[in-house]
Amino acid sequence: MKNKLLIQLTLACFFLVTPLVSHGAQRPDPTEQMKPFVHKVMEILKNADFKEDPKCIICKRLIDVSRERFDFNEMSKRVLGRAWRKLNKEERADFVDLFTRLLQYAYIGKLEQYTGQKVIFKGERIRGKRAEVKTELNDGQQSVAVSYIMLLEGDQWMIYDVIIEGVSLVRNYREQFKEILRKEKYSGLVRQIEKKVKQLEEERRQRFSQKN
Amino acid sequence: MILSKVLTRFLVVLSFFILLLSPLSLYAAGQDETTDFLSDDFYEDTADVAPETGDPLEPFNRAVFQLNDHAYTYIFNPVAKGYSAVVPFDIRHIIDNFFTNLEEPVVFINCLLQGRFSDAGSTIVRFLANSTIGVGGLVDFANREIGLEPVEATLGETLGVWGIGDGFYLVVPFFGPSTLRDFTGTVIDSLAMTPYYTCIDKWSVKTGIYAEKTTNDLSMHIGEYEDLKKLSFDPYIALRNSYFQYRKKIREHRVFPENE
């Protein structure tokens, strides 16, 4: 087990160095860019003690690390669909901020359940400036298929959608937001997301106050 | 005697299905679920206009969704939780294997009907190997030792391959999301399973088997529905959309392309 980790880490280091050596002559590879990022996240999770973290400081750290590989701007754009184009610069920035906070509580909070699952890379496909990196989250008993949809920005592949067992996070939210936008317009949607974030924050706080 | 009973039931369901389905199969098939992830352009006007598989029964479906939600929260989930606390994962996994194995002949026929001959072949090999070496299907020997993964094929999919539309989205009491076409397929698929059960006359035993299968299935997925509900703004739409996306995934039988 230790050996395997060592090999993985060595590989990760190797892949970090390779682009420097080959001087960017090659087209960047999405899987190779994902690997060091995944290792970084797993390191944080391994050393994290969520039980002692009622304010979810680790969540914030994870979001900060995620910015390296996730394009929350592109994500927000896609989740809003056509409504995005009607927003001005400030509104867009505010929405990205709000949506990132939702993701922080909704999904990063879920990583608390991390119990040493392994990420196995299953392959990739590239079409133009977009790529899908297929992985499998495996805990030895059950496995979950997780795909990352990425966009090539400069020489970096950035994630803008996560597909869990075939279900796209972005498409699922877009479908729900479409209804809300139709009935309550953009301001109604913002209100609902704010409410949801508060509710998730509150739930978390209660969980900790019950424990102590 | 038994055969004629099964046959009559089959015909009743089939005629019901043909009556209902034919005028409705013109509904537009979902577009959002069929677009490839790598060619999904959010800014296209069509992306917002494109209809999902129709949901003309939405008020009815929402009511059934509520019913299922309550049944899940107050009956199924507590039962599955207790069950998974008592029955260890390995045993639940064996039970899962057993039921999967029983369904293999139906999967085999559907593969044939869909023209997926290599899948049909691997299904029959799986069934034979698992029923014998795999101790009556308790062990998925074929997957572990020969690398033959279980194949997905239902009559709903077969009908889709034959060009019959989904009809409309349907939430079935105590069953969950489906479409008119797919649920009809599910009913016929399970009738085709009746040879196993005809030797069991007691209704209570049959129900018991079904309950055990459902509980066992559910015990492998505890917490997923709660998460969906907690993280969504409209759980009904979230589940409907997840259903169509997930269904698309399990019906994609090609090998993941390494590159294009």
C-alpha cells in the first residue's frame, strides 16, 4: 500500500516536471494535469479533522485549492444558460461568488465523509478545446463513476462540470434554475440560492452544537 | 395451465400498452439528456427551448412523488437502514448477485431483441458460469474471474431501439421515476420472470421476495436520496433530470473512447 502511494507520488512529481522539460511543445494532457490536483486534495482530506472544524475552515481551503483546476466562472455561466447574458459585470461576479458558496457547502461539505477512497483514472477523450477525464472513486466495496468535463484555457485544462454516475451537476442545476428563472426571474433565483446556503450553514452549525 | 395464465396476463398488459402508447409516441424525445457533454453549448438559444421528454402529467406525478417521498422517509429508508445495520455488506452483496443472476435470461432476450449479440453472448456465459461455478448466482464468478461485467438491457430500452417513443414521464407509486414506455417494459420484464415464482403459490411469499430485493437494493444506496433532496431547489425536477441523465448513461453500451 505504502509502496503504491510512493509510486503514485513519484509519478505525480514526474508529471509536474515533464512540462518544464518538454517546454510546452506538446499539447497539454488533461489527465496529467488532473493527477497532481487530485493528490493535493487527497492530502488535505487525509490530514483533515472535520470533527474539530465547525466553521468549515477546511472547506474554504479546499475551495481555494479547487480554483487551480475548477473554473467556477464557466460553471456559473452554464448553470444560468441564457440568463447569464443579461447580467452586467458586477452581477456576474456576484453570482459566481454565490454559486461557489453553494458548492462549498453542498459538495465540499460532503467530502467530510471521505474515508480513504481511491481515485482511479479510467481514460480521457478530447474534442477541440474540451475534454472528459473519466475516473472511478473506489472504497474497496463499491465504486462510483465520476467524470470531469474540462475546457482548455491557455495551457491549462479547467473543470467546469462534474458527472457523477452519468448525472451532470451543471445540467441538473440548470434544469432546476430554468423553472425558477421562468417563475421568479433572476432576483428570485438569487434569493433562493442565498436561502439555501444559509440553511446548509445553519444545519452544519446545529450538528456541531449537538455534539458539544 | 400456468403457461396459459402467464400468456393471458402478458396479452392484457401488451394490449394496454399498445392502446396507450401509440398516439403518444410522438412526444419529443428529451434533448438535454441526449446532447454529448463535449458538444453542449450553453449559449445556444436552443439549449433553453429544447424540451425534455414531456411531462404532461406533472401535477399527478408531483403528487405521487410526495407519496413516494413519505413512503421512503417513514417506511423504506428506516427498514433499509435497520437491515444494513444487521446484515453485513458481504451478505447483501451476495443477495444482490443472486437477484442479478435470476434476471440474466430476461437481459439475454432483450439483448437479442436489440441486436446486441456480443452482449447477449456474454450474458448467457455469465448466467451459465454464475449458476454453476458461482453457486447458483451467489458469487459473480464471471465478473471476477473472466472479466465479464454485468450487462444492462430492459424491454423499455428494446422498445426504444425499435423506435417507440417514451410517451411521457411517469412517477409510479412505490416504484419511482420512469416513463410510460419504460414502465410498461418493466411490467412485462417482471412478468417474464414469473416462471421462477409460479412454483411459489403464496402471494405473501412473492411479496416477501420483492420486499427483500427492494430493501437489499436500497441498503446499497442509503443516503443518496437525502443528499439529492438536501442539495436541490426543486427535488421533483432534480430527480426527473437525474433519472433521464442516469438512464442515458446506462444505455450507452459503447466502450469509453480513449480519443476521438
